[in-house]
Amino acid sequence: MTTDVTAVPARLRQARTALLVSFLLQGTTFALLVTRIPGIQRQYGLSDGTLTIFLAAVPILAGAGSIGSEQLVRRTTPRAVLRIVQPLVCLTLVGVGLGHQLWALGLALAAFGLLVGALDASMNMLGVGLQHRYGRSIMLGFHAAFSLGGILGALLASAGAHLSLLTLFGASVAVLIPAALVAGRFFAGPAELGDSVREAAAAAARSIPWKPLLPLCAAMAFAYIADSTVSNWSAKYLTETLHSTDRVAALAYAGYMVALLLGRTFGDHGVQRFGAVAVVRTGALVAALGFGIAALAPAAWAGIAGFTVLGLGICAVIPQVFAAGGRLFPRDSDAAVARLNLFNYVGFLVGSPLVGAIAGASSFRWALCAPMLLVLAVVPLAGHFALAAQQPLALDHAPTRR
């Protein structure tokens, strides 16, 4: 039996494009939700304290969704999980826009949290699998697509700031769900990844040591504390402290995502040239500078600039954590990614209440200092990326040619 050697790369490119679309759609969905937090707070009559509780509950449920996805992958594949949960995540936006009572918001955000946890884990599982097959760093490209989606979502939220939540979310979902269904037809499966899907399901059932992952887990948590600060509180900071309109406030997240997109578009080349250690260490320092600029901002434009600098710094840290974990355990990469992904939600769980509590006790300016100090802690952790960065990205489980 002869294998067409040109067919495998073509299918890989198609699968990679489909996953890029998936990351883009998730970035758009997430940005539409978080940039309208001030509008959600008004529609449901939430106090700042109640809002903090809701924002803290979402990552807890997302962590549960991430764990659940690991179990689902054992029984199916990351592709099957992603095909189902992504359209459902989009649909939860309509649930948020429909209601006016706290129980309705609670149900919608609970569904969002559980589903987005499974979505994030399955997307990154497929991304790491494709990276092993490509034999070079491509993870930043997927996260760049998420950033592009974030830009689109933030701009849509800014342009639709005068619309009701239901109108804005409903119109967006009418486009997002069909796009997700089409992309899902081309996700990577056994034909593209060889035996890695089956072996990843078995790997998820095996125990992998925590010790090598702990520095990466800490870096992930600190990076997502920074990320959650922008996604959950940047719009509130601009409207309440810097006295901007909702339309302008949405641009803070857009600026952050523009920086993420630029950094992640060219970041893979930086990792190849300078190594993960230098990229992560420099990124953490730049991210801390961005927090400082935002905290001292005299007006909305300076706050937007600060969050943009923050995005430029943090852009490479998160995908490099996933990539490093996958390279540490090349045959158990799905299990490693699922465990690392939990600290995404640890970061959100700590970051949202921490910033909200400090802002309530003092001000948002002082609140921004907490994630600034935590992201600086990534600088000494960057040395732990060295071992993973030096290991070659081999084409694990390559199909046998006969």
C-alpha cells in the first residue's frame, strides 16, 4: 500500500487553518462578553461586589470544564469535543443578553464557564498535536488568531455600544455559530495526527509528574492574572476612573488584543531565534511596564496605551507555557496541556477577585499594582523554560510510509 506523501501536508495545512478559525471565533466571543461588562452590570443591576463574585465563579466552572474535557477526550477525541462545545459557547452569549434577573445571568455564565473550559483545553490539545506534527513552533500563531478575534469582538462591542445586549449578541451569534460548524468539519483527527489522538486519550488516563510542570503552572497563573485584569476590569477602569464612555472603554481591550496579535504573529520567529527563556523574560518585564503606564494614566488614551504595552509583553508567555508542557511530555502532551490549562482558571480565579477587592478598598490605580508585581515573578521563572526549549520538536508518531 502506497501513501501519497503530498496528501498528509495538505491535510495538515487544512486542519491548521480550521483550528486558526476556531481560535479566532473564540477570541471574538470572549471579547464581546468581557468588553460589555459595564453594560451587563447595568442590565442586571449588579453591585461591584456581586459582579466580582460572578467573575470569580466563571473560572471555577471553567476549571471544572477543563477537567471534564480530559475525561471526554479519553472516550472520544479533542476534535469531537471542540466540534460540540464551540457552537454552544457562542450560544451562551444570547443567554446573557436575554435575561434581566440574577438567576438568568447566573445560569448563562455558568454554562459559559463550563463550556469555555472544555473549549480552551480541546483547542490547545489540537494545537500542541499539530505543532508536534509540523516539527516547529506554531502555537503562537493559534493564539495570534485568538487575539485577532479579540480585536474584532472588541470593535464590534464598541460599534454596538448603543445597542441592547440581546441585539448585539444575537446578531453576532448568527454569524459565529455557522462559522464554527463549518470550521469543525476540518479539525485534525487520526488522518492528520496519525496515532497521536488515540495515544493522547490513553495518556490522559496516565499520571504524569507534577514537579516539572510547577514552574510552568506558576507562570501560567501569573500571566492569566494579568490577562484577567484586562479582560474583566479594563473597561470598568476606563469608565469609572478615567471617565470614558463605553465605546472608548472597549478600545482598551482592543488595544491589548492588537498588541497580542502583533507579538504572536512574529513571536514564533523570536522563539526560534532567541529561545523561549529570553522571550518569556523580556515579555514579563514589558508587561509590568504596561501595568505601570496604565496605573499612572491621566486620561483614557494613556490607559489604552498602557494596556496595549501590557499585551505586547504578555503575548508570548501563555502559548509558550503550553508549548513547553507539550515538549516536556511529548507522548502525554494532551494530559500536560489539560493540567496546565487549569492554571489559566487559577489565574482568573485569583486575578478577578484580587483586583476587584483592592479597587473596592482603595482604587483601581492601586489595584493594578498587584498584577504588575505578580507578572514580574515570571522573570525568574523564565529559566525553567530552558529545558523544554532545548528539546527538539520531533514529529512524534509520524505515519509510516510504505
